[in-house]
Amino acid sequence: MRNDTINDEDRRQWIENDEGLYNWKRSTRLPMRQFIRENRAEIDACIRNVRDGRKPAHYLAYGG
């Protein structure tokens, strides 16, 4: 069984490197920690969609 945990540092790195997540975070004007705290489940779903091959990278920005 694969370790499927995502911590806040992983989330921060994904937000900084995925254009869709980055744009979403910027649009809220929240500090990074607060954005992650308030949107943890949605962020994790986006990460898993890309990581598991269900969606292409940056799909929040470009569709897919």
C-alpha cells in the first residue's frame, strides 16, 4: 500500500508550481497558511487528480 499522505509543505510546493492552484490562491488574497488551512480537501483533490493521471498538470488554469 502506497503512503498517500500530503502534508502542508507538499501543498505549498504544489500551489507554487501549479499555475491553476497558484492563480486560485492569489485570487483569494489569503496568506499561504490560511489558504491551505481553509482549502485543504480541495487542494488535495487537485494534487491527487494530477498525480494519479486523471487530469493533466495545470488543469485548473487550462482545463482538461
